[in-house]
Amino acid sequence: MKILVVEDEKELLKSIHDSLIQEQFLIETAENYHMASEKIALYTYDCILLDIMLPGGNGLQLLQQLKDMGKSENVIIISAKDSLDDKLTGLELGADDYLTKPFHNAELNARIKAVLRRKNQEGKNSIEMANIELDLTERTFTVDEEKITLNRKEFDILHFFLLNKKRLVTKTALAEHVWGDHIDQADNFDFIYYQIKNLRKKLQQSNAEIEIEAVYGIGYKLIEK
């Protein structure tokens, strides 16, 4: 899961970052309004942790930006302002939850997982398609109830495809989602090709009733056989 943390307090940002890394989330950060606005415009996230008071602008403006762009990222407002008006405005603009500082990282982690379950898996901790199941809690993959071993990147790639099943997924979108900001340093996408090649082989060998179809020159699409 890819999360953007928008927070200008450096110590709190590091604390949240380190806590979420331990939960095996992929984390990107923004310390001011303009950096956050740029990332929101360019990339897609599973969840955004959003402070209201930011250098250069207001977190509620970023919520409006998401709304105007038609994006449906899960947003949790994290702010020291315990104002009912701010909370109501944030929720009206599409925020999914509101957490007032100070808070424990364990509570934040629980809120994130709850939001992701509600939105992405309709309350479930797993995703099913045809004869396969991806368990997000245990990070296991089964075909006809038989466990198939996936490495971390293969699991994350399959999860992204399942969230976007039957949709065209470009190589760039996949790389940005699974590898994060550092993808800009890559010379090419050969590493994606090899991960998907191995994943397709495992799907075929396990008789999974899904397949990753290549769309020449553009990307991939997950379909049922």
C-alpha cells in the first residue's frame, strides 16, 4: 500500500514514516503545500495523511484539489486544530477520518487499516477473484486454497492489479505505486518486466484462473481466463 504523509513537523513526520515502514507500507512524504499539491497531481495513493496547517497553503485546499480532479484517495486528516468546523469541512470535501494531535502511532495505524478495508476491499482483509485469494493481513496468496509463495514485490504488484482488475495499468503507474518516488532514478522498466514475468509464470503453474495480459507498448491488464 502506498501512503503519502503531508506534515511539516519534521519529528512527527519521521515518527509516522518509521512506524508505517514497519507495517510494510510504501511511504512518500511532503513537508509543504506546494510539494503535496504536485505529488497529488502526479501520483495515485492508497491513503493520504493530511495536516491542515501547512507552509504555503492549507490542507483543506488539497482536499478540494483531490475532489476537483475526481480522485478517490482515502484521506485521514491529522491536525492539532480540534475545530468542529475544520472537521466538518474536511469530511464534506471527502476526508474519510480525522485524528487530532497528539496521537499514538498505533491508533493512526489502526485508522489507516480501517479506512483501507472500508474503501478498497469493502471491509474485507482479503481480495478474491476467480479461484484465487490474496490475504492482506497475512500477506499470503492462495489458488484453490493452496498457498503459493510470492516475494514482496510480486505480492504488491498482484495486489495493485487486483485493485484495478480489468483496467489498463501502465508501466509507469505500476512502477510509481510499487516502488515510489525513487522510480525517477531508474534508467528503464526492465525490473518491472522481470517481476511480472515471474508472477505470470507462478499464476500459470498454479492453474490460477486469472492472467496478466500484456498491452503492447503501454502496460498490462489483469483478466479472468
